[in-house]
Amino acid sequence: MEEKFTLLLYEKEKAFKVIKVAFYGDGGFRNFAPYHTVKKGLLSKLEVDYSLGKQYISRNENVEYTADDKVKLSIHPDGFVQFSGVKGNITTDITKIESNSICSA
């Protein structure tokens, strides 16, 4: 059974629901934004060299994925990453990240 939590942001005395986070039994998690009114998502897949400090990354250098329905990003401790739609109506990209520090404490 997965645990789900809702992230809220507060401005003055008003609360805004931002995203839901659900944790898998294997230590992974997924984020999804059912409260986003536009119902579109964009995820860029790119490599960043953090040793260079501040960088400008052109949008043209990225591989972009878009969706027209509710989207979720799932990340698992073995490096499996998936960007997909809650309803299954979107292009999915599955990537294995070569790092064992994704979900480690």
C-alpha cells in the first residue's frame, strides 16, 4: 500500500494545493499535479555539469516531453525513471539513471 501526501503552499492565510507525492514500497516515489488547471506538463531531459557553476541551457538543447492530461513523474531507487500520464494518454520516456544515490538517505 502506498502512502500519499499533498504539498500545500500558504500565502497569508490561504492554502494552495500544489502536488501530490506518493511513496512506493520499494523506496521510490511519484509526483503528480492534479490541481494544475492547465493540465499540461513539460519535462526536459538533459545533462548538467554542476562543476561549471551557473549555466545557461538552451531549450533547443533539451529533449522535451509534453502531455495534455494529468502527468506524473515516478522515480525508483534502482534508477528507473518514468514520465507518464495518469490516464495513459501521453508519450512516455523510460530512463535508467546510472546513479545509486537517487533515493538513498
